[in-house]
Amino acid sequence: MKRNRKSISERIFQTESVESFFRISFNFNKEERLLGAYKCSLFTTAGPNKGRVFITSERITFHSKKFLKLSTVNGEVAKFPYKVSVPLGKIKKTAISANLNKPDEKFLQIVTVDDFEFWFMNFGNCQRPLVSLHLAISEQR
């Protein structure tokens, strides 16, 4: 009999509602509203990291689908999800870019005020999260 070896994060992604998963995964204030959640990948130096991006009235966050594994100083393995949280007020620029070799492959680029870049990819439709993000930014200002 083959055992199901899905990570805890994968099981949560499948069983919890999107909003409850967001609220469990990130600290939030009671006034913060979830405006959209989208399956995607965050491009890192190690390559694309699958997960979900959450756009709220206060910030954009990312939570990886699988856990990262790191060795501790005493030789144990620590597992944790890859998480990113950027307050909307720290976003300087957003844009959609296309892969020159694969024009159908779109990227959502976010640049922060300190010039740090985040590249999200593998959306079903890249326009929807961009619209949600622009709506959130305009509501905050």
C-alpha cells in the first residue's frame, strides 16, 4: 500500500479555506481584508517556488507550498515554509513582463522602495492579481 506523503503545507492548502489559511499563516490586524489569493510561483535564486500569493488591504504576502529544509548547528533538519510579506506602502512599482522566448509566460514584478524585486510567475491569468494589487494600493492611499 502506497502512503500519501504530502507535506503539512500541501494538506493545509487543500483542506483549509483560503482565508483561514492566510489568517493562520500570517499575523494580521482585524481590519485587514483579504482581497485575492492566487496560485503562483515566486522566482528565487534557487528557481521557482510554488505557493500562493495573498493580496490584502494592507500588504502582499507569499506562502510556499512545500517546506524548505535547512540543517541546524547540531545536525538536525529544520523545515519551514518560505514566506514573504511586503506592506503596500513599501511598493514603488508593479509591472507585468513577458518571457522573450515564451511570450505566453508572464511575470508579475514588484519593486519595493528599497529597490528589492519580487518576481511572481505561473499565474493562470497574470492580469487578475495585478488588478487586485492596484486596487489595494489605491484604497490605501
